[in-house]
Amino acid sequence: MPARNHSQWMAKPPLADDEWIDSRIYSDQEIFEDEQEKIFKHVWVPVCHESELPKAYDFRTTSIAGEPVIICRGPDDEVRAFLNVCPHRGMLIERRPSGSFLEGQPSGNPKRITCMFHAWQFDMKGNCVYVAREKEGYQDRFCKEQAGLRRLRCEVKFGGFVWVNLDDKPSVSLEDWAGAPFECLRKTLDEEPLEIFHYHKAVIDTNYKLWHDTNSEFYHDFMHYHNRVTGFNDAYFARNNEAFPHGHVVVGTFEVNYENYEGFESRGELSFPHLPPNQWYMIDLFPGFNFNLRGSALRCDTVTPLGPDKVMIEFRGLGLKSDTEEERITRINHHNSIWGPFGRNLHEDLIGVAGQGTTMRPGTEERRILHGRQENQTIHDENGMRHYYEEWGRWVDRSPSQPDQAYSVRQGVAAAE
Amino acid sequence: MPKNGYETAQAVRDTIYRASLALDDFSWQDWLDLCAPDEFHYMITSFSPEIGKNMIYLQGSWKEMKLMVDMLPKHNTDHSPLHRHTSVYTVDVSADGKTAEAVSSVVIYQNMLDGINSHIDSGESRLFLVGKYHDQFKIEDGVAKFTKRDTRLGNRRLDKGSHYPI
């Protein structure tokens, strides 16, 4: 077809309703605010790995949907999560990304979470244990027993990741939320403790869903020279894209031929437990969390949406806690060769989604984004994105292809069901 | 410092600055020619207070770095050139004058070409990375060759555009 005029360009694509979406869902401020309220404040978020707070009194801070969160390991070895907000005057209690409460702070004692502003102190269970000049100020009207922190749902699960949910009454348990997609790697990830060795972040001017889309579709492997030469064979093209309840997708495994990239080596000797050599599994969890196991190293991506056109992506790399020094170095090299900030693939993925962000900035004309590849739910089928956006539509009650209208099951989905 | 330490320290500085120019120009072979092929080890590292660990972001031997830069044309990349502002802080020459160590500060600017929207961004320079070079050298015939470079970054935020040896 020759280049199109405006009305041709804006016309509905000749595809089923669920095979395309409207780009306003990537750029609209109101939709972004809906997502924060209706999705991110109610889903299980993998905020960190337990090895980031290995000892009693270690802490880690993060945020979900704009709410500051602190994770602590208590003397009873339990990992708990609280809002990182002082109940007195709303001060951010802990300002550092991580550390230990074993040491006292200028305003407080060892083994206490202390708000520096007025020296209120809390224990690792979130109990308020000290209010400065409590009786003098509050007499019998208010006391520290009424000033506990806001506790949050928190579980350590699926390979030692710390999951937090801002909702006191989540619609489903963490097991029911993510257990089925993790089944393919459950034995592998839970066989022995994992340990983090890599962390970096990127802040990209694009919508968070575009990053998750890129993790969910493998058609973009044409962009990656590495993946073309190490992957494109019959087994690769036969990989399944399997949809799971709650909008999750698992991309099935095959054996990657790393030696086909000049200078790279097989990762077979350091395979994670119970896996044949050089396997590659991908678990994509709604609304934007990714677990990617390439034989010898595990990567986890966590998105934090910062606006309709801005996202922070945190990248973690993990190996086995039992690694020897030599094994760890090899795992790190394997991880970095593709996924490190100076590696072959990650950089290309970031360029891809940044380019999408450029064309879909707030105020730009809506575009038709095609999710219509049908290949029997194999690797280049776009069923993963179609499945995701049906879940998305249900959560925000908007049609992905007509976002100013309420959600209803779209044509292709209805036909498939 | 040995008798000829001043000249050796000058040779070390000369090699560091020539390396910055070569890297700025994407003249990978010129950069590798400043390194001892059988001994050179390159690293980009950073300490993460977030996870409480020293991290390696990239490392390799001379041969591995050569393979890496030779493969760059096969990969998509941001086209914005990087400009290094390097200041050599210290040079310590060994007593026998055969080796030396140096610490330099490096600030790297990205001279935008692609940007997010090149129509708007191209031509602008942005602060990209900050860090220090911890270098080791062998000295032969008055010439300093890198045997090790550890680029210790302060950054843990690395957006697109970080595809090269730094």
C-alpha cells in the first residue's frame, strides 16, 4: 500500500478489536492516574530481593504508586514492610536507599527506626516505642501505643523476592496471583538461596507498559544481532507464549547457542538447579514485572511509573548464594554480556522504547498500535500483549482500543473464548 | 620516585590523555594500541549503596575488548558522541621505574545527536557519567602502556547511550 493520507492513517486497522490499541493509553495523564489508583495500589510488587537486607535490622526503601515504603528485617528474621512515613507530621522516616538500624542515628537509638524530625522511634515490627516528651505534650489524650507505623502486606516468595501490596485486602493472595506462571521455575528458584550481584536503573521518557510490551514480545529479536545469531532456529520459533490468569505470560524455553556470537561461551556449566544447559525462560507479570532466566543468571525488572511518559526501570541480576568466587565472576560476566548497562541487548531495548515514547508524547495524535501477529501462540505471536491489555482494560475499566469508553470484552478475545 | 620519575609520570599522563582522545573519537584501535595486549584488563565498576555491593558492569581482556568493539557495527546504538574531561590526580611510579599507577577523575558528557527527539535535543551536551580511572601501567623505553583500567563509576542510573568502553 502506498503512503496514506490522514483519514487512511487514522482509520481502524483491518484487524480484530483486540489486535490493536490506541496510543493514548501510553500518553494520557488521566489514564496514568487511574493506573496508579486502580492497579499499582492493589497489586503485588516485587520491591527487592531478600539478599539486599541479609542481616537483622537491615532495611531497604522503595516506593509504590508514589507511596514511600520501607522494608526491614527484624531480629526474628522476619521481613516486614511499612509506609516510610512518620505518623506525627508526615516526615519521610528513612531517607537512605538501604542500611542498618543496628547503629544509632543522631536523633535516635540503635535498633530503632527513628524519625529524625522529632525523634519518634519505632521497632522492627512497626510499634512506636518512644515519643519525645510524650506525657508533657499529650497528657492522657494520645500515647505511643496509638502511633504505630502503617504496616503493609509483605511476603518473601518465588526465589526470595520481597513482595509488597499496598492493599490490606488484596483481591487474591500472592500465591494465587503469581504461583501459576512461576510454576515453570519454582523448583529451580526455590532449590537454594539466591543472591543479588547487580543493580542499576534507567529513567526513560516512555510509558511503563511499553517496556513491559517489549519484555512480552520477542518479534523485536530482529533488533538484537545477538539474539538472531544465538537463537533463530526451529526450536526458537516453536517457543510457546503461554497466557496465565491475571494478565501474566510465560515464554517457554529452548537451548540458546551462545557460542554462535563471536567471543561468547556456553553457560551450561553454571545452569541454575534442575535446568538443562543454556535454557531461557521469561515470566512477565502484570502490570510490569519481569523475571528472565538465561541459564546461569537471573534478571528481574521492576517498573515504577513516574508519569504517562516517564518510567524508572530497576534491573537486578542474581546468582546462587552458594557460588564460589570464580563461579560468581563467570555469572556476572554472562549477565553483563547481554543485560548489563554496557551489554549487547539491554541498550537496544532502551533505544526501542525511548523511540516509542518520542512518538507518543502527551498531546500527540493518537496512533494505532498493532498487536495482531497470530502464530499459534508461539514466540512471535503477539498474544502476550493482547492478553495483557484485556487484563489492563478490566482493572481501569477502559477499552484499550477506545480508552474513553468503558471496558467490554473485545471481539478477538470473545471469539477465542 | 626514581631518578627519571618525572619523565615517567609525564609519559603516564600522556597515555591517559591520549586514551581519552581516542575513546572520544571512537578510535578503538588507537585506544587498544595504548594498552599492553598480553596483560591489559579492562573493568567498569560501581559500588551500589542500594544493594550494598561492589559491582562489575563490564570487564574483559585486551582480546575480549577488541572483539567487543569489532562487533559494535552489528549492534544498534545511540549515535551521540561522548566527551571525556579527564584530570590526572596522582601518578605513582615504582622504585624500579618499570610500572606505575595513576588515579584520574573523569566526567563524561553526551553530546546529543539522537536524544529523545533529535529535532529538539541534537547539539546539546548533557552530563552523562562521573567517576574515576584507576590505571596501572608498564613502562618500556619511556612509553607507558595500560596493563589495567578500572573505571569506577559513581552512577547506578545508566540510561540509553552506554554501549561503549568508557
